[in-house]
Amino acid sequence: MSNTLTVPNKSQVAWAQLDKQLNQAKSLLRQMRQTVEDVEDARTIERAKSAHGNKPRIPWAQVKKEAGLD
């Protein structure tokens, strides 16, 4: 049995660092994708509001009831 410590070689350390960076990049992309979706949703809502002018809006409770979400 040997009493020597195994030291990770430079390649293993480099791959571990790249894996960490890749995971961080994936997380950032998920956050950015969600932000883009939120902005698109907000724009859609604003376009719908301006297209309907001052017409009365349907209450959320009524929408849920008609959609069967209640």
C-alpha cells in the first residue's frame, strides 16, 4: 500500500473548471430566456390593451370560469 497522495493532473483540473463554466453559462442562458419570454409577454399584453382602447375588460374571475380553470 502506498502512502502517497494522488494529485489531480492539470487536465482533470482544467476539465472541472470548464464543467463549472459550462454550468454557469447554461444557468445564465436559462435566466436570459426567461427574461426574453417575460418581455415578449409584456409586449403582447400592451399591444392587446392598446388595440382594445377604452373598451371594458373581462374580469379575471370570468375568464377563469369560462376556461374551466375555476
